[in-house]
Amino acid sequence: MTPPFELGHWHPILLDRDLGSRPKRVTLHGQDLVVFRTSTGLGALDDTCPHRRARLSDGRVVADRLVCPYHGFRFDKAGLGESPGTPTVRAACRSWQVALAWDAIWVRLDLGAQALHDLTPDASPTHKAPPLPTLGRPGFRHIGTLVHDVAAPLEPLVDNFCEVEHTPTTHALFGYREDALATLDVRWSADDTTVRVQNRGPQKPIPALVSRLFGVRGGDTFIDDWVVHFSPVHIVYDQGWEHPETGAPIADAVHLGVFFVPIDRDETRLVTVLFSNRAPSRLPGVDALVQQILRGIVDREVRLDQRQVERLADPSPDLRGTRLGRFDAPLREHRKRIDRLYRGRPA
Ligand SMILES: [Fe+2]
């Protein structure tokens, strides 16, 4: 059986620091897999022993082999297994490609050229494996990666992260002043594989302490500029501020990538990779503290989005019957690209 097209994209599924010496089970699109550490790197296999279907994630790693908890079958990173009781029996477990980037463990299934061709007849049968997504910006440092599991399907969660109309009501510090929403400058454009949105308007009020720390004040011009990509589904944001009268840029700016990782139909893991352009302080400990505050601010704002999206009366991806406004124009564009580029359904 051909595996789902979605599994061919690179997905960040786990923070590296959350994987110890014991194997760990993760779920992607309803498919359980086991991730484990060996002396030569990370391995990821389907979480079912091909012998008698025990969960390999209940096992342990011995001499760089993942050992099944039931009858002790031993598997290497490529999924090749042998039986201690019947040495002539060989068993193979499907293995996943694994990568480590921005503190996260990424996996993808090699669907093979033929599988991709079956699903997307227009695609070349020599389709190459997608590269890891590109993140980062000159002058910006990676300062943390956050994970939030949201009890909502992919589309309504992406919808939330693709408009700023909810920022006055839903967010604490992040976003625009409520009285400026109607006149906010919002532009969007789309090409074959991406959708870009640029927003410009007055920043909502910020407590004095945060203003002092980051130099951004309520009423400064906030520019939220993002691009939505679809292999995997993720958004790359550039967020900065300008002085409202002079237009002079304010030093602190933020660059982030938000990845949408479907655990199953009803739950989506959000992985947020955060970058800052703030120069490291010479005072010991200050840098770590400022980074911690920034991560804390982002964590809180994402949790506010999470709370709102989890409380939708209807989390269906279907847009029929909704009453969309000027901020929602890209929603249909996302749907089309999620279907074609992420799910591999011909247009
Ligand atoms: Fe939000």
C-alpha cells in the first residue's frame, strides 16, 4: 500500500532534548513511529515489531540496536532486524529518514519516485526528496524552539496564524491596536507554491518594563510580514517595528518559523523556531535572561492562540457557510496549496 503523500515532507516531530537514552514514540498523521538514539546518530522506525506487533517504543537500545520488549528482536537504524531465538529469521521494519535542525528532530518517509508519481501524475518520476526548510536571516541568532500540541485540525490552526485581525482581542502583547483594525494596511500575494501577507499598523499597548527591555512602545508601527510554505506547512515571519513619525527602524526585530505537524485528524503539533537580532550582552547572565523572557512572551502568545482555536464551535476545514472579511482572503489560497502541495491531491 502506498503511504500517505504527507509523510514524504520533512516534519519536526520532537525536541532533541525530549529524547533521552530510551526510545520514544511519536505520532505523525496517525502513524506511530519510534525515535531512538544510538552512538552513530538517530534512528526512526515504524513503532510495530514485524514479528508479533509489539511496540518497539517500549523496548530499549542495546549496542546500537533497538531491542523489541516482547521477544528481543534487534533492529538497526535501517530497520534490519534479527531474531535472537531463531537466528535464521530476518525481519525488516520500515525506516524513516531523520535529521536534526534547530534543536528539533525531523523525519520523513522516502516515498520513492514511483509512489510520488502515482499520487501526482504531473510530477516527474525522478522527483527528488525535498530539502529541509530554509530558516534564518543574516544578523539573527536562533534562541529557542517551542512545542505546543493543539487539539485542532491543521486548517483552522493555519487560518489563525495567517491573519492579524484576531490580535487585538486574542493576544496579550502581540499585534495591533483595536481602534486601528479598520484602517490597517494589509496586502497579500501568491505564487505557485507560497502565499505572502504584509501587515502594517500601530502596535497595541505594551507594559513599560517590556518597552524598556526591547525598545518597542505601544503606537510604534508594527510590520508583520510572512510567507506561507507547504512542504511541510509552515510560515516564516519577519516582525519589526518603526518609529511612527520618523519611520526609523527600532533595533529589536524577530524572525520565526512556525511548523504545523498533524499528529492525527484532530490534533496538530506546533513547532516554533525563534530567532532574534539582539546583540549578546557583555554582562554575564543577561543574554540568557533576555532570551528566556523572549521565549516566555512567544510561548504565552502561542498559548492564547491555542486556547482560541481549541474553543471553535466548529473546527472543520470547510469554509462554506463562513462569512469572510478582508483579512481572510488568503484562506482559500492556503486550502488549494495544502491540497495540492502538502496532501498531493491533483488540482
Ligand atoms: Fe495569534
